[in-house]
Amino acid sequence: MNYTEKTKLIQTRAAALLEAGEVSYVLGWGATRFADKTRARFARSPEEAATLVYNEHCTQSLAKYLVDDRWPETRIAILARGCESRAINRMIRDNQIRRENLLILGLPCEGTDAERCRSCRAHDPVVYDELLWEPNSTGAAAAAELSRYYRADAVDALSAAEKKAYWDDVYARCIRCYACRNACPVCSCRECFVDMHRTGFQGKRHSATDNQTFGVTRAFHVGDRCIECGECERACPMGLPILAQTQKILKEIEALAGDYEQGLDAAQDNYLGAFDLDDKDDFM
Amino acid sequence: MTKNNGNGNAINSSRTPAVAHDCSCESNPLVPTLCEIIGITEETGDVKTFRLRGTDGQKPFSPMPGQLAMISLPRTGEAMFSITSQGEDWIESSIKRVGELTEDLHDLEVGDILGVRGPYGNHFPVEELKGKNLLFVGGGIGLAPIRSLILYVLDHREDYLRLDVLYGSRSFQDLVFKADLFENWPGLCGTHITVDAEESCWDGHVGFVPNYLEEKAFSPDNCVAVICGPPIMIKFCLDKLAAMGFSKENIITTLEMRMKCGIGKCGRCNIGSKYVCLDGPVFTLAELDELPDEK
Amino acid sequence: MSKVGVFVCHCGTNIAAAVDVVRACEAAKSMPGVVHAAEYKYMCSEPGQQMILDAIKEYGLKRIVIASCSPRMHETTFRKMLKKSGVNEYLIEIANIREQVAWVHDDKEKATEKAIDLIRMAVAKVCRDEPLKSQMIPITKRALVIGGGIAGIQAALDIADAGHEVTLVEREPSIGGRMVMLDKTFPTLDCSACISTPKMVDVSAHPNIRLLAYSEVAKVEGYIGNFTVTIRQKARYVNHDICTGCGACSEKCPAKVPSAFNKGLSKRPAIYTLFPQAVPAKPVIDKDSCIKLKSGKCGVCEKICPLGCINYEDEDMEFTEDFGAIVTATGYQTADWAQMYDEYGAGRFPDVIDGLTFERLVNASGPTEGHIVRPSDGTEPKTISIIKCVGSRDPKKGRAYCSRACCMYAAKHARQIFGKIEGVRVFIFYIDVRTPGKGYEEFYDKTREDGAIYVRGRVSRIYKEGDTLICQAEDSLLGKQVRVKSDLVILETAMEPAEGSASVAGMLGAAVDGDGWLTEAHPKLRPVETQVGGVFLAGVCQGPKDIPDTVSQASAAAAKVIGLLNKNEMESSPMIASVEADKCSGCSACEAICPYKAITMGEQPGREAGGNSKKVMRPIAVVNAGLCQGCGACTVACRTGAIDLLGYRNRQILEEVDALWV
Amino acid sequence: MDNKTITITKDDLATAIRALLPAYNVYAPAGEGERLAFAALDESRLGAINLTGSPVIPPKELLFPRSESLYTLDPETGAATVPEIAESTLIFGVRPCDLRGIENLDAAFLEKGYVDSNYAKRRENTTIIALACVTSPYETCFCESMGGDPLAAKGADVLLTETKAGDAFTAAFQTPKGLQVKLLWDSLAMDCGSAPAMTEGSKPAMTEGSKPAMTGQHNTLRVTKPDDLPQRLMAAFDDPHWAVLSEACLGCGTCSYVCPTCYCFDIDRESGAKEITEYRCWDCCMFSDYSRMAGGHNPRPTKKERLRNRYLHKLAYFDERYGMTLCVGCGRCIAKCPASLDITEVIEWGGGAL
Amino acid sequence: MGINEATTYEPKILAFCCNWCTYTGADLAGLNRMKYPANVRVVRVPCSGRVNPQFILRAFARGADGVMVCGCHPGDCHYTTGNYFTRRRFMLMKKVLEFNGIEPQRFHARWISGSEAAKFRDAVTEVAQVVKALGPAATKVTTQASSKAPASADIESSVQKEGAL
């Protein structure tokens, strides 16, 4: 099935849902004046449903928009690929959204233009109310082009001095715009610790070390809940390797505790929110 | 490697800086000067008035009524406060204890040093008010910004006609500037004081400010009302004043809460194209109504 | 700008010899916020304290730093002192310059530098200290005892005797627990029922005790002094308000099922009392075996009951009661050896029985009226083997721990056998013989004198040869294999936490260890308390023990309860978690991490923070001040920093850190 | 001064910049791809200069740093020390739109009321060598629609324009500061005798080869912007469409931080035991905590109000106050917005074109 | 760093110690007059579970040469489970610090009970030695002097591993 057909299916289903008043809006993608850019589109009427598009330029994950509307009066329909669906699971677990408020239209996905899709391990939605088309068993299940921890592995391969230089360079370029945080579906705090500098965690000052403190703290806050969608990197205007930090945390958790993947269902505990009597503490 | 700018030539670009300004540190509008507390008056349980004089013995600056000062403590930070009064070599600010900075300020004693910069904001239109009847309406700590104007007007009593101060607070204890209200001002102007609820130590009027305002039924003829207090009080008072026939041009209030850097640069204080730090904080209701509803 | 006073103590020469106290004091004077600093020989002494009090007045000090010995030493002293001065007693920090500076560093220069650093950190922290007020928590003067075995009975009686109301909840139809199943008790060999049943009667007759048998705890809410407990009274199908316990119904009941009380050695009807001396002495219908309840036919008991007590429509009933303290006495069960030891026949040989079954066999009120017979054929055994540590001290198959009572229990069984069967031979297989207890070693000696043959070795296999059982073991003293032909084998099985005790612990928020025993607050010094305030431990639920120990612990727990209930209210530490509701995003990460169940998710009206500012009911974390113990684990789970620990706020700790560096 | 132009071949660019190093702290676009940024140059990094694109972070940060100390306080006495800003800086390769951005900042920081002394000092000490855009560096460039001229930079001290042949730049020295640069280059020409590399044109008439490249080059993105856009937008202040425009916004600071004209900042202090630093750093009106006041009231509580304020500030408020649009059409925000928001849609919607 | 500087360099190490075990152990070391280097500054916290990884980052950003987190042994926590969370947090923290170019030897977590005064002494001594050998940490935030160039303009493209990353 090509994108034109898929777009048609989306438009038709969205129009039907809106017509029937089953949902207050359908969260999908719409066109912009640039052929290679799409934008989140909140289709509120059958007419608007006709403006939804679906193509390889739908690089953004839509899940984060759900926290903008946590208490909807009518259900929200969201187009959900693997990344959106895993985010939804984690957001439900974190008490940020409610499953019953959502009508999840599952879209088996074959990747987009975005770099984030090159390491995707979950093309097909893991939670949905209906699938708009059948998963492409060959395409979707194909192994990711990049290994799961490709960014973390690359940094791990550096010497201690190289690591320092690497991060100094990265965080000198960071502009603290918080696009990573605001795009991240797991960063769902009502207020970020860094927006409350008066409480003392971190000031607003820009410096490589301050930026790194933000980066590492954020990694700690989201790392064990990270659903590996890569939105943080996609959003970063400076092209920084933000996934390296969260991948490192996931990689270490896996080394300590075995298989670890988040967002697969809505009941999963996160590593730092639980413990096991037999946890390792080799260095203590 | 320091590279001093050996270039003495003026810049000729149309929008390059006004080179006239002095680059010494005193001219940095964001740097506070040090002031010493030379007097503290406890107005209420949570309001204190601080009298400040420069550590050099000079008056830090001579503000117009309604202007503000940024007061800072090295370890705590800075915030904007209205200047309630001034003298030969001092300015005064009345500060209510509400948060961290004000709490630390309340811990200070005479002789302690703090930072002050300013004055900021426009001021009450004392010239335009000449030859008018003036009605001052205040609630709680909201009398603080108005007081500077009242004192100015009393100093220039002959320029103004009838003066009335209508002021109220939660309780007798919470009335600020009691010396002014009960000793200095009566006789010079009409004083109408009210407290929210009955209490044994108070035999004056009881009731909320807007209701008292309505009861008093001041004439709007050639009268300008200057009002400051909690948002909810202002909201109801505006209704009453409108009902009494005050036009929007003749109601003045202040939006000092919106000021942050004080110099109209940091970008927070704008309401539409107006900058509260520069174009305000004193506005007539007519001016405010022109602005977008982002107050 | 807080007015901080710093007081540097010489502690005689204890500090002064290793730290330049005068220099430290001078350095303190220029620290931000400090308006006064002084040093003195002994700050904790009367004149030292007076000096501080005077300085508070003279300089208007609002916060105090004392550089002295460890806060673990005199923090309370100085807090009490501050109470007198009118300064809030939590506006004080202590810089530990004795134990952690003067006594451990030889280089006076470096020690002084470190002392100054510690003072600066303390000053930084004290500037962010907030006045705290301890709360007074009212105490409901009633106790709940969970479990009606001997531990629960003893605790209930002790508390009730002290004048407090007690509710005793027992899930079986009768109290009595394991002890009433026993025939005799060691080391005195007195009749178990004779000493336990009077206590059961005392319970039922005590004006301060409300006995709820055939009931379970369904839910526990609240905290020390203020628990609200939901109790589920299981459907009895018999109106106990009218029933006289005449027993006519049980006699006529046509359904017969194996009696668990008698370990399956006999049958009981579907409408039954647990045993003849049961308390309450009124029957219940076991709905799983009642023909009427299962198939709708029968109804014999209803017809026979002269008082019309039978009600087939009866249902489980839940109600709540308030308590100030809770004693858990959930006891134990014996390990299911058949599941663990295939080599012992895994239950295929009827003549391999466990100790508790033997108790019923040897008990005069038991199914055989006290005759020791083989369950297989009813004949009297001539050779009996007793195997100890079945399931205990066996980390591979059972439990690693020692069940403590089995050595004496086995000896007792041998003695009971000798008393009942002429010419019997008794072999006791053991790993060690442990008899620490008053009169225990003597009891063991007597057992051997009576003829019990102790074989050191774990039985590796039991198999059948014709009619008899062969116990095969390596005698580790002789170093050779032995085979003992036995007519009856008694397994002294391990004690395990009673089924359901983990769920009770879970409801209470009490911790259990790896084996499932409830954990005491401190193994030495707080052995009958749990880490949950107001929840106490009695008996085997905390770990294996014998009757004397169980009863002592029950009385100890009762003493703790009485101590608590004698107060009208209690002071709680104000250094607990606190939530800034505006910041809380309701993610409940803190809830999961709290060891005390002190955090619950509440709701409060607020505005949505996202795309619109719609008014909504937002979920937020709520801290129960009575349950929170102030550990602060939640503060780290909270990514926003909405939950913070009073007295150790994030900001206070961060400023302490900052104070070390420019 | 118009007649003072010289031509620098691309091969000699490094030599020309080397000549500036002793006199100025020189910054120029350097690095590849996402690393392209205005970087401090020294001898070792002359080779990294890259004039093919336009850095994501505009040169405004050299005049208005992301974070700068305003003064430090002695915690004991409260006495303030103001850091000195005295170094001569030269920014090389500023695009005409970014120069217009700097002109916007000049207005904001130096006019209407207070003069921001840190900015003023930096601005005064800075020499700008602009680089005309013979091709649009971003696909999203729309400077021409915003009244800009990609080939002209009136306010620049020196303007470089690539020659048609593409192997050299013509340098026009437009200000006394620019002439200071010329002096350095003149002496260079004499010192090293590379006269052919630096040819001084005494007349505006240039040889064919040194003529600026294609003057007819246009942005591909054309936006219809009526002259009365501010009035039209203000009239639409309460239009429900703002909610639609803002719904995809993630509320991050990307647009503001990559914008050559955004100048909002925050002031805060960091206290150490021995020194307290009052600093200011970039802030962004799109952040949820930006306009929240002490006590919690936020006059712009949701992203609708925040986005409306940002666009109106760009397209209406600033115009009303300073007579210039606060958007120069550099196209960075469109290129970098993680949610693909597009200011040109607002311009056209507000202008009634949509 | 000159030779003289190296020999006189005294690192400052911050140790977060739980009130019930390690702090008590440290006090006991004092009572027993055990001697150890004066480099460690103890911050008393109720439980090692109270120690937020952000405190460690802050300490390093402020100039700490080494940081320790010490608490009760697993199973001995005064608050039952606090240190189990500590264990997970700081096992990860250690890896993350190393990953971020902070020498892993600068961060230590230890279980030290109230009776293990000697263990406290040994741990502190060991960490002081290790950190001293490493020299001052390079993580400190230096207040950016206004005359200096802004951060991004100073980028040294020192790591050219773009292809790999």
C-alpha cells in the first residue's frame, strides 16, 4: 500500500469518527508549504480530516501533544505508529494520560525520513484500538539499520580524555532551548526542575558544564523510562547526540538487570522506581 | 590577549549606538548602588517601611510619585517595590512579607546594607491632575504606591482641589501607615477608613472597600480616582466607579507587578506594544482598555 | 539575611588541641549571614548554654550554628535549649568538629581548615532552615490483634487487662492456633490444651476484648494512633447471636470432609466447630463442602436447628473499625514436605507423617484418642524414626534457617512415644542438637536416658520394604551408611510464615524478609516493633520460636501497645516529606518508592498546564504526616522536586554543597 | 567612501584574515554542517572558515551572549564589580539579514529609554564584515519578502560580495571602522607584495570579472506581506485562529534562540561562598515559566497567548514602537522548528492573504 | 600543574553519609581516635536514599575533586528499603559519570555500618589517595567573564567522529 492509499484510509476513518462525533479531534499530520515538512494537525471536522496527510516526511512523533489535553471532554483519536504507541503506554503508566480518553488508530510504520527511524525497533503499534492497515510483515519486522545503542556504543569506544572532549564539544553547542525536553513524550513534568531555578537545582546560565548538568540530569530523569523514539534528537536544532545519554542508561540497566525495554505495556515499572534484593553492587 | 579598541572614530551606521553614553560601571542601569537602612517602621504584622540612604550619605535618587526601585540582597535576589515616600537624603519603601526576598528583607535592621537601583517606570501625572478633585482608593498594601502621590499632592496642596482617601484592609492591625491615616492626613484631606470585619479594637467603618466606595458616592465631577489594591478589589471598585459616573480617562491604576528588569529590555513587561517598565506602570483605565487582554 | 550566631566549642582540649578554635571562630564571623561568633570551653555546659541564650538576646540571633561534637551527641540538648529562647528549635545546625575533625586529624592546620569548611556548610544550611513544628497526633485507644494463636491471645489479654479495648481477629472458626493442636509441651510435658484453653475462654469472657473469629483483615489505612481497618467477617451461615452451640447440626450433617485440624486423620461435617473446646463454641458452615450450598438440596441442619440459626443466604460482611495500634500475630504453618522431598516418598507412604500429625495422633482428644497407630493399618508401631530439620537448614530444598523448636519437639515426641508404647525403639536423625533454654538440655538428656537413639545424619531416602519403611542415612559420626527399619516415620518439618501473612504485611506496609517473616524495626533493640509506627510483632510471624518465647514476645508487644495507648496524643517528627502541590504532576513515582505507604495520590482543583488552562481536578501526591518517617527516598524519585524533605530540603543540601566552593 | 573597494581572491582569504588577528578577536563562520558556527579564529583555525552557509546561531550572540556576567557582588559588603568589556572584536561573514537583526538589537538595547551598557560596549568595540548572499543559504530564506536586500548591508563596516567568477570577493569599506580594516589589508598588500591578489578599485566601475555575481538572485520562498500588517494583526488579536496556529507548538526556545532579532533575557544570580554573580542569559517568551509572576499569576498562561505574543512582537509591537519589523526573513526558525511551525503562514494569514 | 603544586594539592572530597550507619561509623572512628586524611567533608543526610544524583552533579560542577555516597548495608537500612534504591541509582550514576568524561575514580559509593569505623577510615583514606593522584577535577563551571567569547563561538572541533555518531 502506498502513502496515497494510506492517506486516503486515514482521511476516511478520521472523517467517519468526526462525523459520528465519537472523538473531539483526530491528531495526525498535515501539510505545510514545504514539500518535505509536515506538521501536527488537529482535525476537528470531517472537512479538516481531508487535510490529513501521511508520508515519509511525517517525522514527528505526535504523542507529546496528548499532555496538552489531559482531561478531554470527548475522546481524542490519535494516529499512532510504534513510537507513538510506546509513548502512550509510558505516559499512561506515569499517570499523565488515560487510556479511556484515547481512540488509538494504529499505523504499522515503515520508517520516515528522520534519523530517529533508522534505529527503530518498534515500527508497529504496541497498543491500539484499531489498525488502519495490516503490518507489512517483511518491511516492518526488518532489523533496524542502526544497532540499539549505536550512539552510546560510539561514545563508550572513546578513551576517557576523548569522552571529556566529546561532551565538552557537544555541550558547548547546546543552547538550552529545551526542544529535546519539550518533544520528549516521557518528559511529562508539569514544570521541569530547570524551570524552577529558585528551588536550587539549576540556574538558567549557559555554560558547557551547566548544559551538561542539564543533559545528564535529564537523562537520569527519563533514561529508565525512555521509549527510544529519538524525538529528542529529531527536535534538537543543533543536531546534538542526545540519545547517547539515554541509550547509555538503558544499556547499563540491561547489563545490570537483563532485558529492558520500556513502553511495551502500560504497567511496566521503571528501573529506578523499583528494586530487587539481589541487585548488583560490585563497586560498593 | 586584550585588544583595546584603538579606534577613536565614531560609528556612522544609522542605528549604531549613541556613543554619547558613558561606559563606566555607574552607568550600567542594572547595577545596584548600596544603601543603608536608616530607619524601619513596623506598619503591620507583615509590612515594614524601610528608610534608605546611599552609603555615600546621598539620596540614591529623587523619584516622582508612583515610581519604583529595584531592591536587592546579595544572596537572595532582587525585586521591584514602589517608593512610598522620600525626604532630603532618603527614600522609603513599604514591603509586605510574602516570599523569600521579602522575608529576608524583614530580617534586616537599621544599619544593614542593601542594593537599590532605579527609579523605574513612569509616574502619576501630577501635572495633569492639577486643578482636579482627587479620590485615592487603596486596599491592603496597595496604599503604598498611592502614598507617594498623596504626599506629593499634600506638599503641593494649593494645586489640587478636594482630596479624599478611601482605604481599607482586612483588620485594624493590617492598616498600613496608621500615623498618616489617623494623625497626619485628617484635616488635610478626607480620610475614609474601613476594615473587612468587626473587631473590638475598631469603632470605625466595617465592610469591603468597593461597598464603602459605593456608600460614599463621591462625585465624579472634575474628579480623578487613583486606585491600587488586590486585583479582586480593583475589579469591583472599577464597576462601582463606573456606576458612579467616573469615565475611564479619570481612573488611574498601576501595574507594577508586571515589571521585571525595570529598564524595558528583558521582554516580560510588554502588554501589546506597551512596556510596563517604560510606558507604565501607571495607566488610565482608558489606556488599559486599549491594550490586549494580557494583564 | 538571617542573623546567624556561630558558637565554637573547645570541648575542654578535645577540640581545642587539634583545631585552632579562635581562628575558626574568626573565620565564621565573615561568613555570609553570620552576625556573631564566639568560642567557649564547653558549649553544652550550663554556662555555655547560657552564653548562647544571652547572645541570642543581645544580637537578635535567629539561627544558630554550633561547632562541637557530633549532632548525634547533643543536637537534642541544643534543641531543648533553643525552645527556651523562643527561637524555633529546628533553626540550628551542628558542625561536627570533634568526632569528624579534632579526633581524626593530626595536622592542626588542615584540621582547622576542615573545621572552617564544616562551619561554613552548617551556616549555609542553617540560613535555609525553616521553623518546623512537630505535630501532635491523637491516639485511638483501641488495639487490633491479628491472629488468634497463643501469641495473639496473650497479647490481647495483656492489653485488655491494662484497660484498653482490643479486637482480636482470627481467620479460623476458633482461636487457639497451633498450640491447641499439640498434645503436650516441652520441657514440662504438661498438657497443651490444659494451659491454652483457659486462656481462650478468658478471651471470650474478657469485657475489653471483642473476638472476631472466622474473620480477616481486608484493608488497613492510616498510621500510628489512627488506623482504620476494614475487617471481613466471612459468611458463617449460622447466626451466632442465637446459636447456643448445642451441636445437633454437626451431628446430623450428612457431608463429611477430612478434618484439617486433625491433619486429615479424621473427618468432620460441613457444619462444624474446629474442635470440641473451640472458642467461640459455635459452628460455621464450610460452604465448599455443604451440600445445600453447593447443590441446593439437603438443608438438614436448618431443619434440625431448634433455634433457627441457619441462614444459607449469609454473605461475607465488611466493616471498619478504628485502632491506635496493631499487633500482628499471624503465626506459622509447617512446610509442605511432600513438595520438597521426593526421596521421602512425597506423601505416597501414609506412615510417613509430620510432627503436627503426630501431635493429633498422640493427643487424647485426637482422632485415635491418643493411641499411636500407623495411619496405614492402625497397628501400633514398634520402631519409630524421627527426622529433624525437614525443610529447615536445607537451603537447597527448603529453608536455610533453623526452625528452632524442632530439636525439643523431636525429643518431646520421643518421650511421648516412650510413655505410650511399651518396648518401642525410637531413632532420631539429626544434624545438630540445639537445646538452649531453661530445662531444655536436661530434657534432652532424659530423652536419651529413656532410650532414644540419636543418629547424626540427614536421611537421604525413605523407601518401603514390604510393610516397613527403611530410613537410609549416612551416620556422620560412624562414617557409614545406616538403614533403619521403621514402622512409622515422623518428620519434624520447618516452620514457614503462615499463608497470607505476606498480604497482611503488605496491607500494614510492614516489611517481610526473604523468607517471608515480618521484619522487626531493629533486630536487637526494637525486636517487637516493625518499621511502621504503631504496628508490632508477636510470636512466630517474626521468625521461628517456641511457646515460651512466643508468649514473652507477645507480652512485650502488648507492653509497647499499652505504652502507646496510655498516651492521649503523641508527637511526630516534623522532618517529613512535604508536597508543593502546584509543581506536582501526579506521576506517582514517589508513591511507589515510599516504604511506609505514606504517600497517596489525592486530587486538587487546578488548571491544566498544557495547551489550555481548563479547570480540572488534578492528581497530586499527598503525604500522610503520621506515616512518613522522613527518609527522603521520595524526593529523589520526584523529578520535578515537588516533594521535598523538611529539614533536608534539596535546596538546603545544595547550598551546603555550594558552601564548600566559591 | 563608496569608491574604496578592493578584491580578495578566495585563495588569499586566509591571508587577509590573518592580517586582522593581531588587531581584533576575529569570529567567522567555521565548521561543517550542523557545527557551522561563528567561531573565534586563530592561526590554526583559519582553514576551518566556511562561507558557504549561514550558521544556525546568528552572530547576535557575539554582541548579546547566551550568558554574561553583569556584575559580581562581594557577599559581605554587597559591593558590585562590573566586568570590563574592552576587547576589539571583528565579526567576519555576517549575512545581510543578520546585520538587519543586529540593527534591530541596536534599537532594542540602545534606544527608547535606557541604554544597555554591556550591549553598547560590545557593539562599539565590534567591527562587522558582512557577506552578501549571492545564493540563499537556507531553503527557507525569505529576506526579500521582508524588505531585505541579500546583496546589500548598509550598516556593515565592510561588505564582501562574491564575484561573478566565484573565485574572489569584492570588499566595500563603508564606515571609518571599515577603513581601519582596509588599512590593515593595504599594509598587507604592501608587505607581502601580493598586489595581484588585492586590487583596489578606485572607481565604482569594476572589471567584468570583479562584478558582483547575479544580482537577480531571489529567495525561492516569497511571502505576501502588506504594509499594514501590524494593524491587520492587531485587529485579529482575538481571532480564534491563534489557537490553531499554536496547537502544534511544543513550547521550546528553538525559534527564539536561532532568531537574529530575539533579545529577551532573564537576570538571575548564583551565589558562591566568596562571590555572587549576577548574570543575564537568553530567555524565551515561549517558555511556560517566562511571564509567570511572583505569586503564580501568568498573563500568558497557555501556548496560544505565548505564541501570539511572540509573533505579534515580531510583526506588530516592535514595528509600532521602533518603526521596524522584528523579523528579517532569515528563515532559521522555519528550518529548525521541531514542530515545523512557519512564521510566513502567520504573516500571510494576518495579511489576509490566506 | 607544577611539581610544587602537585605535592601540596589537597583535594576536597564531599561525602554524603546516612545518619544511621555511616555517619555513626564516622563518629565511631573519632571515638576510637583513628586517623585519616582531612580531605573529606561530610554532609549528613537521613538516608542514602535521600541523595539525589543531582547533588553529585552539583558538587562536581562546583569543583569537587571527589564525591562519596555512603549508607547502610543492603538489608540494614533504617528505613528498610532506602538503600536498595540508592544502589540502583548510583550503580547507574557511576557508569553515567564515566560516560560523561568524569573519571570514575572520583565517585565512590560505599556501604559502611555504624560499627565499621575502620572501614570508614579506610574508604576515606583510599578515596583521598586516589583522587589526589588524579589531580584537580576539570568539571568546575567557571564564571564566564563577559569579555570572553560566548560558548558556542569557542567550539573546538576536537572530536571529529561525526561519521560514527
